[in-house]
Amino acid sequence: MATNPNSKSILKSSPRLVFFILSAVAVALWWSPLGGWFALALQDEQYTHVLLILPISVALILLQWESPTRSSDSSAASGSALLVIALVGTAVVRWIGLSPADVQLSLNILLLVAWWMGAFLLCFGTRAFRRALFPLCFLLWMVPTPQFVLNPMVSLLQHGSAASAHWLFAAARISVDQRGMLMHIPGLTLEVAPECSSIRSSMMLLVTTMVLAQLLLLSFWRKSIAVVVAIPLSVAKNGLRIFVIAMLTTRVDPSFLTGRLHRQGGVVFFGIALLGIFLVLWILRRNENRKSQTAGSASPEVRSIG
């Protein structure tokens, strides 16, 4: 792909200015989808987490920012190709008018992220792109999950939460009879509704774990372990919430079933799960430090002679 010499000189002299201009163009081109995305995040708690993604990504990029090297011809070509793909893709999506609307919104935001990635690669080069690969890929969390994907996830969390609560009742030697999403214990019948899946806090826990693992760990496989552990921890916290509310309702006061702990107590159990994540990260980081110290002590000592 040929590049105009004047545009090359502008890229080399003012890459930040060009990136700012391309970002402003992106806001103008995707203004309507961004409005729908913002409204969705405010109105539906299942998508609240998407509002945090852009500021977190920007903070992570700035945290490890170094003066970028000049953009090469190959990075300029690759970045320009991504910009073209984003533009063509957006034109096709809007022309076809995909249905349902949530799928169209998801594709529009995905193409917006592709535009930002292309603009970053075009302006700052391959080396800066590789260094910022995690926060740039982290932007994909901005894409709202379509309902046809989200509904099975909610159902899976719902069933997992019921199974987790059942296990806790059994471990506490409390008689429990489960039929589907209905759980019968002495003095109470519970229904594990879709709202009990806590999809919002589960997404938040996963996003938080990814960021903490990126900041605190070095090796990819240890980061992956931390993220994988966050999934069963999320299910376990939901089961713990059901168990605790049921115990308080039957043993302390029936008003706990409709009280603040039931309606607004998710943050308490999110905090418990987050403590578990911190413990996992501490173990992985300690193991990582021990391995690096062992490798350092095993390396041969170099002495100067003379």
C-alpha cells in the first residue's frame, strides 16, 4: 500500500496529533453506535463493566509508555489496512442492517476497536503496538455480548450457582431437595432465578483478575491460571450468597430473604471472591519470584581476572 510522502512526514513528526485526529474521526463515524452502547451500559446491569474498559486500557498504556520509535512502512501499511477493514466493515454492517439490533451494535463496537488498533499501529509503530498488546486487546471487552451468547452464559452460571449452593447445604448437613432451579430446605423453598447468576459481578471479577494478573505476574501461563481460577470462584461466590441468605432467613430472621443483603449484598460476596483472587495471585507471584531467584543463583558467576 503506497503512502503519501507528506502523510509520512506528519506521522513521523506528530504521531500523537495524528492519533488524536483519527480518534476524533472514530467518534464521529461511530457516534450513533456509541450512544446505543452507552445507553445499554447504563440501563442493563449485565453490561455495566463495559464502561470501565476504555479508561483501564488507557491507564495501562500510559503506565508502560515509552517514546515510540518512528513508524515503519510495514506498520503504516498494516495500520492503514486495519483502518480500511474497519471502514468497509462498518459500511457493510450498516447497509445490510443486521437483526437483531444487539448483534449490529456488537459488530459496530468491534469495528470501532479495530479502528483504534489500526490507528495506534499506524501512528506509533510495531514495537509500541507489541508493548501495548494487552491493553489494546483488552479493549475487546468493550464489545457488548449479544443476547444469543449471553443467555447461555447466564444459564450456565445459574446452574453452577445452584449446584454450588447444594454442595454447601450438603456440607453443612442440611437436608436439601433440588428439582431444577428449585431448592427445598427445612422451612424454606428457594428458586435460583437468572438474576442469581450474578453475571455482572462475574464479569467484573473476570475483568479485575485479568488486570491484576497483567500487573502482578510475568509469565503468560501464570496469568492464564489466575484468569481460569476466577471462573469457578465466581460460581462459588454465587452459591455462597444463596447459602448465607437461606441460613439467615431460616435461622435468624425471615426478612433477610427480601432485605438489603439479598438485593444489594453482591458487593460483599464479590469482595470475598476478590480476596480469593488475591491469594491465588500471591501464591503465583511468590512461586514466580522463587523460580527467578533459583535461576539467578544457578547461573555461573563471572569473575574478572587480572
